[in-house]
Amino acid sequence: MLPDPQLNFWAHTPAPLMVLAPMEDVTDTAFRELVMRISQPGQLQVVYTEFTSTDGLCHPVGRKRVEERLKVSDTERRMLRENNVKIVAQIWGKNPEKYRQALQYITDNYEFDGIDINMGCPVRKVVAHGSCSALIDNESLAAEIIDATRQGTHLPLSVKTRLGVKKPDTERWMTFLLQQPLEAIILHGRIQKQMSEGLADWNQIALAARLRNLMAPYIKIIGNGDVESVQEGHDKSSEFQTDGAMIGRGIFKNPWLFAPLKTQISREEKLQTLLLHLQLYEKSWSSIKNFAILRRFFKIYLTGFDGAAVLRARMMQVNTYEEARESIKEFNAFVAKSESHTILS
Ligand SMILES: Cc1cc2nc3c(=O)[nH]c(=O)nc-3n(C[C@H](O)[C@H](O)[C@H](O)COP(=O)(O)O)c2cc1C
């Protein structure tokens, strides 16, 4: 199918675009909604689903589990609309025919603003399968996959990838990608071998942007790697000539990252936000997803106030939503009591 230029938000959204990175077991519908609720309007333009297997989507039995990753709750949908944030479904796999079928399924059953192909994940299992970052060294299969996906959708199509496999191969790989029917390329400034180690090389991202200027000025380049604030995203976009920045792990250090005016977050607000996260997660997943997945989030709220370490240790032991809420309530009661003692003494 031909891309519909009207739908190409990558081109229509004023640069620099700030994008929340896809992160498995992190950027589900509950977390994305939470981030939008605590962000300042206009600071975040695009969010992504977790990467979703095209093989899984084509499997009549396996599909049910896999497509949890594509879930967008009604309340998240409202936040997306109200804040004019676009949502991209990220898919992966190695069989072009499965991409075609998966796209058909997504088009018939879901409402996304864009489709992204994962050509960056370095995890051994997927690389051994020949998918994701393994495609960097397999241009002919990468071209077939992009073509099959393009045929299945009018939506803007992007590829999220890395600089190379064993060494930066930016010039060769970008020259190839810039000849494909894509609307955007998200470039993580590391190679496959690095996994998440070392620093992202933004000079290589700048090289990609220069090649783009020469070869395909209509394709947007979004840089990714080690950005920890909206200001840094803007500065890097300007310095390295990209159309925006994608931010991943920075959100663990500061969930209020897309609310740059908010510099001080009180203990009360951190705890209220954790309670909201519990509520959104329970509403979406109840017992479908393992409660233990939530534990990785506790430390992002439980830091920077007196007693945070104690509550964090307690929360790492809880196994249910009810226990989690009860622990926060007990902590608040304890704090209120200590404060009243301090005032009286
Ligand atoms: C827990 C975790 C899960 C991730 N899952 C995905 C994923 O599903 N798809 C993807 O393209 N990248 C995934 N990534 C990579 C991030 O999207 C991003 O490219 C990487 O973390 C570098 O950006 P950062 O330095 O801002 O974190 C994941 C990263 C982390 C830390």
C-alpha cells in the first residue's frame, strides 16, 4: 500500500519530537498512561508499544498472549487524544509473509498511528533466530520485510535500529535504509555487541542525519541513547541535526521527565503516583500479568525522601495489590505520627 501522507505524523509534528522508547515489560498501556498523566502537555509527542512478535500474532493459539503487548486501554486512548500523543506499534520477526499477515491482523483489530519494525534488539535469543539486530547484516531480508510491511499498511512506517553489529557500520546500513520506503528511522547510537554497555555514539547518529540530508530529506531521523531530560533531547537534536530524540531508561530515573518544569517532587506526590500506577496496572492486567513485574517500578517512586529505603525494602516483599496499598498506608500513618510527635515536642 502507498503511505498516506496525511497520516505521516513524523513529518507533521514540529521538530524536535520527543519519543518514549519501547521497553519490554515497562511501556505497557498502564505505564504509558501514567507517564502521560504526569507529563506537561506538548512535551511528549510519541509513545511505543513493547516489541510484539509477528510469528506470535499469526499463531491462532499463541496470539492471545502476544497481543497483550498491543493493548491500549480506553483511558490511555483518551489521554493520547487529549494530549495529541501518537502511538506506534512495534513488531519483530524474520518471515516477511508473517509480517504481511500480522499487519492485516493489526489493521483489522487495532488503531495505531504508526508501525515500527524492530531491527535493533541485541538479545541473543532473537539474534540467533535471525531477527531484530541480526537484520543489520542481512540487507536482502531486511528489504523483503520492509516491503511486506509497507504493503500491509497506509500508516507511516519506521525502523528502530543500531549502528552496526560488531562495529559501527553506519554508512553502509543507513545508505541501505535511506533507500527503503520509510517515513522515519530511529537510530540507537550503539552496536549490537555493546548491548546497553558504554556510551551511545551521537557522532555516528549525526553521520546518519547528514546522509539523510543528501539521500532522503523526507525521512525523519530520531536519535536514541543516554538522553535523560527533555532539555538534553532538544540540545542533542540541535547539535547532531536529528528530528528528535527517543528516551528510554531516563524515565526510570525520573518518571516526571516529560514535565521539565517540575523539579521538586514531594513524598506525597511520589506515593500518590505509585498508588495511581498500581491502580492502572490492576485495571488493565489484574491477574493476567504477574504482579512481580510491577516491582521494578517501585524504586522509581520510592527514593529521595526520609524512610524511602525502608518502604522500598517492604514493597519488594509484597505480592498483591492489596498488600502494596496497605504497606503505603501504614508508612503514611507512621510518617503522620512521627510528624505530630515532632510538632508536639
Ligand atoms: C527494559 C528494557 C526493555 C527494552 N525493550 C525494547 C523493545 O521492546 N523494543 C526496542 O526497540 N527496544 C527496547 N529497548 C531498548 C530501548 O528502547 C532503547 O533503545 C535503549 O534503552 C537505549 O535508550 P536509552 O539510553 O534512552 O535507554 C529496551 C530497553 C530496556 C532497558
